Amino acid sequence: MRRYSEDLRERAVQRVEAGETICSIAAALRISPSCVSKWRKRQR
């Protein structure tokens, strides 16, 4: 399992909060959609 930087996690969550879809964020940041989803859930 790859460890992602805290900065990348924060940027992904900020984009979700701004209304962007999880799939588009994942594609733009080259990470899996499940990572974005998990990070968003942890942020709450």
C-alpha cells in the first residue's frame, strides 16, 4: 500500500468540499477513487 502525502490528502478533500466529483478528483490527482472517498469520510 502506497502512503500519500498529507498535502495530497488535503487537496483532495478540499476539492470534494468544493463540489467536484470523486472520480474527477481521482483522475486529476492520479489516485484511486476509493482513497478520495476514505479521506473524505475521515475528515468528517
